[in-house]
Amino acid sequence: MKVAYCNVIEDPTRLSGVFRKVTDQLAAARAENLPMDFHVFSYRDTEDVPENLLFHVLEVPKGKISKLAVQAGAIVDALSGYDVVILRSLARTPLYWLAFRKHPFRLVTEHHSKVFDELLSARRRAAWAAQRASSRLCMNLSDAIVCMTHEIRQDEQKRGFAQKRPAFVIPNGITVDAVTKTGFVPFDGKVLHIAFLASTLQPWHGLDRLAAGLSRYEGGVRVNLHVIGDIPPESVSLVNPRVGLKFHGVLSGRALDKVMARMTLGVSTLALYRKNMREACSLKTREYMARGIPFIYAYDDPDLAPDLPFCRKLENAEAPVLVDPLVSFAAETAEKAARTDVSTLMRDYATARMDWKPKMRRYMDAAA
């Protein structure tokens, strides 16, 4: 069985996260000896193409409609020799349907968001109306779907994908071996170091929820919040003499490892309700797991089992994040760390459940 995994990345320099994800998936598939070819279609060439990645440069057409037609047509032409094509979902338009209506391969589409809610929140009403009108027609072309979460799967089935067809949930992954196991500093009862890690600040990260709770904190423990990423200080409103606030800026490599090794807790996504979602597969969560740093989060994650001892789930709501429960969680984690290697437990869990290697085997199951 010949399988192709296909992404359209119009500009790899602007969508570096998506491009990095594809290269990580490729490396995992090769490590597992999976018979899967990786294709990227782009309008901009790049020198950073890894070995074994098949990179297709498209001619830049005039207009959005022409662009959609070129993308879909190029994919069908280039991949017609495969038995199965796994395609990161494209815009649902009549042009997509025209290009794929006679596809000579089994088509598995991959879905990363509740696309209609996303279009509405971005106030792209014309795109929302056009894709909604074509959704059922286009989704009928998919022989199976792969979704990042159960919530997205349910949304796709509501929007036109047939219930009787296969639907797989395969959340985002991480290359565990590429992340340093920094571990964490167990809470000493006096000072609590908390890390907030993000490339850029987004509303659904919920940093403002944490800052609001820290501003109201009146406890006896000194809390130090470390903000890591391209996040300007004026974006965080926090005034409390009991709380320290430090902006580290963008860090990577050993500089990031050095800071993270001094942390007691990490902060993952806290405000997913702002995207009208309850379920996600945050990369921050996966990095904390691989590093071995206990963390807080406020959403459902398909890769996290209930009541894990090294993470604490909070309410996915507007209310400020109260600090006293975080202090209690840090104390509980310190007690566990005195009896067992919590960081190794976390990293082993990440390797088994979150690493790209087992996830790419599941992609092959979806292709079968």
C-alpha cells in the first residue's frame, strides 16, 4: 500500500510551526520504517527542506479562487499514483469538489479546528457562508477523517461527514527526544516559581486569568511568575508585592533549559472557551510533559488520562485562577517527588502517549 501524507504550506517561513510539525512527523515515520511519503505544496521555495520530504513549488496564480484551483489540481495530479492520500484539509469550495471528485486514491482528510467557529470568530463571514454551503458536498469526498480532538470529530460529523465512515482522533504530538528533560524544583513551602511559555500571546492562552488571580493573592508564599516568549510586558496587568513578575523574552536551547530547570509549575492553556472549544492538544502541555515539569491546564486533552498526579485541571471559564489551590498542588507534587521520580513518570508517559512515533503508526491505521 502506497501512502502519501500531504500538506499545503503556502509560505514555510510564515507557517514555520506547521512546517516543523511535518518534518517531525517525517522523522518519526522514518524511524518506525513506515511506508509513507511526505509531500508539501508551497508557493515559496525554501532551503530548509529535509531529506526525503517531497517539496512541490506551485506557480502563484492571480486571485484567491485561482489559488484554490491550482492547489487542488496539483495535488491530484502529483499524487495519482498513491493508494491512499492523507490531506490536511483545504477550503471547502466547489473548486475543491471539482478537483477531487474523481480522485483515484482513498482520501483521508485531516482536521485541526472547528473551522466554522474559527471563521466566525475571525469575522470572515463570506468565507464562512461559502464553505458552509459546500461542506457536505466536499466532505462526501473523504473516505475517512483524522481529527485532533473528539470535539472536532463531532463537529465534522455535524457539518456533513457521514457517521458511518471511519473517523480517527489523533492529537498533536511532540518529538520527546528533542526536548531536554529539565525536571522541576520541588516546592519548599516558601517560594513558588511558575512558568508561562508561549511563542506569542493569544487570548485563549488565558494569561490574564492567571494574572488576575495573582493580583488578588494574599497568601504567605512568595510567587514568581516567569513569562517566556515574545510577550510584551504591557500585555500583562499584575500588581501585587507578594508576586514577582519576570519577562525572559524568547529563549531556546540551553538558555531555555536553564530557566525551565528552576521552575516548580508550568502553565498550559487556560481560556479555550474564548475559541468556543472545550478540547485541545496544546503543544505547551506536551513540552511540560517531556521536560518533566508538573503543570496546570483548563481544557480536555485526549492524551491526558483523568486524575494524573503530575497535572491539575482547572475550570475552562472566565474566573480568575486562584493561587491557593496552585500552592496546594505544588505541595502535593513535592511530597510525591520525595517518594518517586515524578519527572521520569511524566517523560515516560509522553513517550508512550504523545510522541510522534506511536502517533504515526495510528496514521497508518487510518490509511488502511
